[in-house]
Amino acid sequence: MLTCISLLDSNIPIVVKGTPTTLLELAQAYHDDIQKTHKPGTVKSYKTAIENIKGYQKKYGAVYLEMVNETFYKNYGLYLIEEEKNFNNTINRKIGRIVTLMNYALHPSRKWTTSVDYNIKFTFKGSEAARFALTAKEYEKLQQLELTNGWQADLDAFLFSCETTLRWSDVTALYPHHRKTRNINGTTIHYLDLTQEKTTHVNTLALSEFALMLWVRNCAASDVKVFRCSSGPTVSKRLKDIFADAKLNRKVEIARTQGNKVIREILPLSEAISFHMSRNTAISNQLVHLSPATVMENAGIRKMETLMKYNKDHEDRRFLDTLTVQNKKAP
């Protein structure tokens, strides 16, 4: 793999060895570069990208950097549907990673390509993320569980998110020093201060009595994380088992798009559960009692439209108000 680059102060070309010319070589170079600087989950996602690109190139031939454009994105997405059985939301994320790779190649310090055609993406029509908030009775049942199989920390992390709106990555990054206290009108308030950790999420969050109990139960030492959970996939599997054992099997519908097909599934809650359901629960519960502006601050949501997708209580009121008018008999 050889590339000629002209020196800035002369017309004599120099040969640079090892410069990626194909998308697969670029993905491997990027993966190697981020090993020590990025989170394991991010590194793993680009390992998956390498495997996907390998499969695509094996079937269709080498993809040179100049070939990455809207047509490639479409064909790559169709390959992921046909061969990997991916759904559209996943495909769009994977296409986003290709864009990241190309941005990396085009950086002034590298200039491995001059093509900017990769900026025009083909986007597959996604499906609305399934948002299933736990009911009050379901949440209460989980709060009362005492597990003896070593999974309590995983459940506690889920419950802590139900109290705080924090995502999985946020909950599992908490250390004892993030909890602080403040005296407000004679009352001591416990809260999280995430100022040094986050810039896109609210920086402070009040801790409820139940959240504080979960914190104290899991906090072991000042130099270790509070919620020492299993890996993300393991926690997801454990949550499914916990929900099944607790007989939390309310039927829910999940609709996902794959190409131009909409695939619908009716699943018990125990099979549909994901850690993100905890955030859905927290936001939905807060919206019953707090102003949308307050909840937006707590959850780090910037758009009202996004917030209202979590608002089951708002949907119920909309249904009832509409039916009151529609079912009203003429005088």
C-alpha cells in the first residue's frame, strides 16, 4: 500500500508506507489508534465495523476511500439487512461510524483521501424507539426484591436510574465523590454533582430517599465505582431473568423497520426489558408531578417534542379529552 505525497516546499514526491487506501484498512487503522483512548464499548463497536466491512468486501470487492458515497451507504445498508439481519436504526448507527472513519482519514494531519462525497449519507427510515415505562405496581415490586444470586448490584443500578433518569453509561461511571450535600431552608439535601463528568446532561441531580438508600448499599470505598455491575449485555440478560422471575409479563408491542418492512412483535415485558426502560420510567413518573421544564433539566432533554414522547399521562389525558368531545351526544 503506497501513496505519494508532495512536500510543501518542493515538487519532489515522497512515498509513505502503510497509508490506508481501502475502507477496511482505514477501519483497522482507526481501531488500532483508539485502543488506549476510547471506552471499551466504542472500541468494540469499531471491531464490529471491521467485521461488517470484511463481509461486504468479500461479497462485493474492495471499497476504496474514494468510493464511499451515498450509493455505497445504500448498498452497505442493504447488505446489513440481507446478511446481518440488522434493523434500520442499527444500520443508520453503523453508517454513522463509516462517516467517523472518513472524517478521521480526511483530517489535515493525515489527508488519506481528498474525496468529500462521503458527507452525503443514505439514511434508512428508522422506527421510533420503544418506550415502556414501568407502572407504579411493577416498580414497587422491583423495589421490594432482595436477590441472593449476586445480581442485586445490577438491579440496584437499574432502580437508581429509575430514580434519577441517568443512562447506563452514567450510572456505572459514578464514584463516591459525586455525591454531595447542601442545606436548603434547614433541610439537608443529597445530590449528585456531575460537573466534571458531563457537558451534555444536567450537571446536578437531587437524590430521593430510595436513591440514597441504593447508593449507601452499593458504595464500598472512595476509590471504586459505586455500582460495580456486570457488562452491558450481561445486565440486559439478567434484567430479563429478574423480570421473568418476578412475573412482570405485561404484553407490549415493538415495531421495527428492516428496509421497507415493518416487523411487529408482541412480547412480554420480561423479554422487551432493557436498561433504557429505567430512564423511561423516571421521566414518565416525574412528568406526572413536575413541570416539563423541570423534567427536561433533570433528564438533559432539550426539545419538548422529545420529552412528550415519554409522557404517558399526557397521552391518557389527550385520549380522554378527545373522547369526551367525540362521544358527547347532540342536544
